[in-house]
Amino acid sequence: MAFFSQSGLSPLFLLNDYEAPNQYKPRKCPKSYQCSKPQARSSFAPAFDVREFTDAYHLDGELPGVDQSNIEIEFTDPHTLVIKGHTDREYNNNNNNDNNDATSSRSSSPAGWHQATVEDEDAESTSSADTAASKTASASASHTEKTETDKPHFWAKERSVGDFQRTFSFTARVDQDSVRASLKNGILSVVVPKEPTPTPKKIPIL
């Protein structure tokens, strides 16, 4: 007998859903009633392996890149376990820092040397002030242009981000106080112990 009911699980994927893994697809609303507008916030259902042993259920789900503080595990009733949370799209790129260092290095290096004499000292001072102002304006415009052009263009967004939730309903009685959970290498492992089967006890008549 299955240990969880069909209604307790998140929607299952059809074969054509594998083209966009772990993403919900919009459903058409019947004309008999009104449907609420779909939310802009994305959501997905993480994949889980569920194993049943004689003394416990083992749930192992894929949550790569999800911080432990963004995961919630709770019982909504004596038989239903809910795992939910949120993850954002994050990047660990150092390209911007490298470009900034290279730009600073080039700007600090002089473009050329000029040996000033006594006769051209005053003219040189005026020319230097004008050149410095021109460089400042040019650098400011270049920084603004660079900030606008650094915004990336996405060719693909295949990572699962946003809110996620899975619900598991157990038919056997479970020990909620002894549930253990751990997150390692992007795998969330939850162990749900079963409650011992009550044994018949005879009451003697005195």
C-alpha cells in the first residue's frame, strides 16, 4: 500500500513537461467559473526520492543553491508533512572586479611625459587644468555608459528559482518529535520515524 495519497503530492509532470524541468505550466480555466490571475512570482516543485523502511520514511530532495535558512519543514496535521521555501538567482562572477582593477591601472599610468621649461610654465598650468577637467567629464560619461552596457542579456533561464513546496501525506502514524533533517551538497534529507505499532494489552479482572 502506498504511504502517501495522490492528493497530498505536488502536481506530477507529464512527458512534455521535461522540456522545461520543474516549472509549472499555466492551465486553462473552465468557463464555468472564474480563475484568479497567475502570480508573477515563479514557483517549482523540487524532485524527491521517497523510501519506506520498517521503522521510518526517508525523503531526499534536490535543492541545489538553497540556503538552509530559506527552508521550512512543518507538520500541518498528524499525517501531513510540508517542505517549502524560497531560492533566488545568484551568481559568483568576478568579471566586474577584474575590469575595474584593469581600468584603474590604466588610468593611473601616464600617457606620455613632457619636459616643461621656464618660458612655458604658465601656459602649461592652464593647459593642465583644462585637460584634467576634460578627463574628469570623460571618465564620468564613460562610467555611466559602462554601467548601462554591463547589464547582461539572458539567452536562457533554466535554473529553478522562486518559491517551492512539496507536501507528503503518510498513512502510517509517525513520530513528529523525532523527525530529523539535514542539508548537504544540495540534498535535503528528512527522516520521519514511524510510531511503534501498539500491542494488545489484556486487562485482568480483579
